[in-house]
Amino acid sequence: MKKKSQYLAEGVSRREVWSWAMFDFANSGYTTVVITAIFNAYFVGVVAGNQDWGTFAWTASLAVSYILIILTAPALGAYADVYATKKRLLLLTAIGCVLFTALLYFAGPGDLWLAIIFIILTNFFFGSGENLIAAFLPELARSDALGKVSGWGWSLGYLGGLFSLGCSLAYVTWAQGQGQEADQFVPITMLITAVIFAIACIPTFLYLRERAVPQPQLASDRFIKEAFARLGNTLKHVHHYQDLVRFLVCLVFYQAGIQAVIALAAIYAQQAMGFNTSDTILLVLLVNITAALGAFVFGSLQDKLGHIPTIALTLIGWIIMILLAWKAESSAMFWLAANIAGLCLGASQSAARALVGLFSPSSRRAEFFGLWGLAVKLSSILGPITYGLVSWMSRGDHRLAMLITGSYFLIGLVILMRVNVQRGQEAALYDPEKKE
């Protein structure tokens, strides 16, 4: 007889949780290589020719992809709930992200619009899949262990990012030894990332179960209209979920700072600190290790210390990190700041996903995680665009851009203090479709 885990929901096996977490392993390679470490700096330095507007063009491209996700995520989540199709939709997003990541291979010097179109599409599919995989969490973990199980996923995800980036670094080191330039070796890293994503997510589609039950009373041929109507019904009763709403607003602000760091880390390292490609990859490799450690440690701490204190602790860490990066003149101080960011990154993202799961009614999880995704995508527009505009208007002052964008962590911390976890859990028992 198999030993039952004290952290997993009834009927959930360890293999199934591993297969769920393997999607985090798979898609983290995309964010690490494409968004954080390699392609972003390549976009600014090579594709955009290192022009003053290059950073803004990068952040604007990401913003367009996030706007598309914002427009589709709530309806996609509602549709997944009504028809119990989270897993099928997740497969479509995985295929889309892998395909367009591979197509970034063709973006070379001067191919600005080609790069923009492909980055918009690949990031759209990545973000949509991120929402769907998160919606499985409350089905897999006990309510008092959401933080721990979420932390498992995030920590394995950062190991996935580490693996993809490590493979890319091995190839880049070899290519540079052959005398190749960035426009020769960076495109190959896009193919490496796409292949690893495709292979690593296979266990997810083999072993992860779709436990949601179709809700035929809500289904019709006009599913898009029904999905938006269902979302509208949730919004009409949104005052019953005041702590969820308050936390989502908090999330928009502090994630704006996080998303700016994720999207612009390599650009800042190269433009403000003078790092080369190899230095930047090594930096992000180490940050992924600390991020995995942060997700794992804080995932366990969250269920003991409490969701709000854990998130508050990470936001204080983010504020310290921004100040260190802003003042850093030596590479040692910047490395310290980057690894504080890693610890806080894994912890804050894992904690947020668990708290949204705690605040979500059982019959509307995909829909509510769609709202979570919407908040994250709003922040993904706000933070990077703020950074991009400040750097453009200040003629490339990346230190000023980092400092101003970092103020979002302080705003998020202030809003967080007004979130009540117990009241939010009680509100999750309310079903707007059974009451007027």
C-alpha cells in the first residue's frame, strides 16, 4: 500500500504532483533564457542596434503580449471551468510557446519587426499556459499545504531555468571559443530552449489528471458569450471577495517591480555594470539556484509563518535589493543584490500563487487564477514600460530607471497590510451563482 502524503489532496499521487511541477521546470527555461538572460540583451544590442529606444522597444513588445493575455485570460479561464478543459488548453499553449520560441532563431541584426512579432506570440502562449497550470494547484494540495506544494513547483521551475541556461551557456562558451559573434550563437540558444521545453513538459500531459467536472448547465454553442457572462457575474459579486481584490491590486504593484527585474536584468547588467554575455549568463545561473532555494524554503515557511508575513518579508528583501543595485559600483555588490533578488523571486511568486488558491471558490478556480494572471500581466506592462520610458527619457540612465521602478515594491507592501487571510478564506465559500 502506497504511503499517503500529508500535503496532497485525496487521490493525488506524488508522481502526479511531480508531473504538474515539471511544467514549471519546462516553461522556466523560456523565461530564463528568452526574457531574462539572453534574448532581451540580444534584442537591444543586436536586433535594435543598441539604439536609445531599444530598451523601450523590448518592453513595449512584452506589453503588447500581456495586453493580449489580459483580453483573453478571464474568458479562457471561465471556459476551462465550464468545459473542464484546462489540460487540453494547456497543451495548446505549450505547443504555441515552443513553436514561436524556435522561430526566434530567424531574428538577426535589423530584423526588428520579425523579432517583435515572434516575441509577442511566444510570450502570449507562455503567459496563457502559466495561468492554466496554476489552476491545478488547489486540486492537488491540501488547503493547509498550498504554500509548500506551490513552492515545490517554483523550486523545480527554477532548476528548469538553470538547466536550460546551463545548456545555453555551454553552447555559448563553445561558440565564442570558435570566434563566433552574438548573432551567430544566440539564435541557436532559442532552439535549445524550445527543445528542452517540449521534452520536459511531456510528463505533465502523461500523468496530470483533469479533475474538474464539466458544468453543462452553463455550456452552450455560444461559449465565448457564456464565458464573459460568467466573468461578469463574478465581477458583479466582487465585493464578496474584497481581500482577493485587495491582494490582486497589491500584486499588480509589487509584481511590476519583479517583472521589470525579470525582463531587464541582463540589459541592466550589460548597460549599467558592463557585463558581457558570459558574465550575464553566469549571474542568472546563480540567481536561479538562489531562487529555487527561496521557493523551497519560503514555501514551507509560508504555511507556518503565514501568507501575509511571508510576502511582506520578501517585499522588504526586494526593497533592499533595489537599493543595492542602484548604488552598486563594484560587481561584488551587484552580485549580492542579484542573489537577494533570487531568494525573493522564488518566495514571492510561490506565496502569491498559494494565497490566490486559498481565496478561490472551488467551482471557479481556473477563472480566479485567470484574474490572478490578469493582475500579473498588468504588472508586466506597468513595471517594464516604466523602466523603458525612464531609461529612454533619461538617455540611458538605467540606475535611475531601476530606482523609480523599485518604488512599486513599497506601494505593494503598504496595500498588503490591509489583506485579511481568514476573511478571504471565508469569502471563498461564497458562490455567486447560488445567491443573489
